[in-house]
Amino acid sequence: MKIGVFGGSFNPVHNGHLEAAKQALRALDLEEIWFVPVSESGMKKGSGYLSGELRKRLIEAALQEVADSQMKLSTIELDRGGISYTYDTYRELTKLYPKDSFTFLYGSDCLNTIENWYQSGFLLKNLQLCFLHRAGCNSIEEEQKLQYLSGKYGGNMKLLECNLPNISSSIVRVLCKKKQDISGLVPQSVAALLCDERLYCHE
């Protein structure tokens, strides 16, 4: 099976994430996409960082509302605990599912930081990587960066042009804190959970 591994903090999951998954499914001819929320991020910290359990509940609500059997939640990094590293996740997934093929999906902004990741050389040489180009990013610079990384490491990586809504988790958090409308930015079920439990209101 061809599986897309869509990792991130999902703090919170929003409609941009879901649309990116839909487009990647079609463009990469994937059979499934697994949303893989990190347990702890080595990069993102702060008072507004929800627990893994809360972020998992939000993703579960979003996927239930979308009702697409090709989109699933994987708690592999939450179950492992500690700081989440792509290297560890790759090793665990390939051990658990040796017959499956995994493509790791990231926002194109990661092109500028991936060489600083844990075991980056291994990742860039051995993983199938797809970087999702988002509105507001410089596609020419990103293509040049991709060519540089591909030439240096010889790995299997591509840049996927996506038509995504201009939404970010940080925008959703700010609006929640200000008690402003987030409809259209997140699924209705996610908005309801955020509102009912007053998440991010005290960030």
C-alpha cells in the first residue's frame, strides 16, 4: 500500500491541512494518508501548545466529519512519547509495515530547515519526501532549494504545487483567544470542541 505520512503539531488541525491531504492523495496516487501528530516538537513550544490527547481528539473529530476512508489518524508518535523525530517514525513504520511504501509530507517551508533535523542526511537520502507548496511562499526559491538538496543527497524528493486556503494554526489560535469567529477555517466539529472547552482562550 502507498501511504502518505502527514506529520505535524496540528495545533490545531484546520481546513488547510485537510485540503492538503486531499490534493496529495490525488497528485501522488496514494491509497491512504495518515495524520501523525507529534508528541513533543523539538521546534515548537509555548503556553498555547495543546496536549497530545487534545490534539488527537481534534483530528479525530475532523476526520469523522470529512468522512474520507483514505484519511486516517496514526498515534505512533503520541504513543512513543518524548520529542518526535521523523527518523524514529520511519524506522518504526517500516518495521511494522514492511510491505508498504511511505511518502512523508511536509510544508515547503521545511525545505529551509530539514538539514538541521535529527539524522537529516539519512532522511534526505532514504525517504520519499514531498514538500507541499503553499500560497505566499516563493516557488522559484523552493525549487532551487529542492534541486540543491536532491543534488547533494541524491534522494527521492519532490515539490507539489497545492492550491490551499490561506489558513494557519497560529491564526486559528489568535482568533480563539480573541473569541472571534473561526468558521470556515476549521471543520464545524473542531470549532465546537475549541469553543466548548475554551481551548487557546488563555494562551
